[in-house]
Amino acid sequence: MDDLAERYVALWNEPDATAREAAVRSLWTPEGAQLLQAPLEMRDRATALGFPAPVLTVRGHVELLTRVSRAYEEFVLGGGHRFRSRGTPARVADALKLEWEMVDGAGTVAGGGTDILLLDVAGRIVTDYQFVD
């Protein structure tokens, strides 16, 4: 369980594109998905327009790799941040809850979130629900 959480968080810091792709393929099932709680600005704008809060979704290895790579490029490579685990992961049956934070070079927390990972029998992610603080 802790190994999965560690590998998951490490993926978002991975500088090598080939290793990042291999990690996506090993962590998620081929049809796996990530559903992200939309950023507050997007939720507020949707509400103002009369829409329910949007959920951002990527599905399958190609879309997941694009999502992870863009996050790496924006926050790690371009932003000088790193992602690290926060707290202790907890598992109940096929669900794993993990918390993470994004820190700058001095270790100052710039953001964070919680992921609920639903796993298949082999321990690969079927659905990743991500909530950003």
C-alpha cells in the first residue's frame, strides 16, 4: 500500500519522459481514469453560468500521460516545485486514500490535495479521484 502511494507521488516528479510513461502504464489499468475536482475559479464560473460544478476527466494511458506530463512541465520543471506525500495512506478494500503536497525549493507548502484511488485485483488504479486543497 505505501509502495503504491510512493510510486504514485513520485510519478508527478519524474523528469524522464520514458520513465514517466512506464510509470503511468504500471500504475493505471489501460482504461484507467483520473477525475479532478475543477479549480475553484472554474467551479465559481460554472456556477455563475448556471452549470453544476465541472469535473475534469482523463481516461486511458495516453490521456493520463498527457495530464501527468503537463503537470510536471508546469509545476515541477517550470515552477520549481516538487510533490511529496503528506500523512499516512489508508486502504479499505479496493480503495486507497493518499494525501500529497506541492512544495517549493525551500520546502514551503504551496498547495496540496487528496486522492482516492480505486484499484483492481492486481492493485492497479481503475479510477483516481483527485481533490485539490
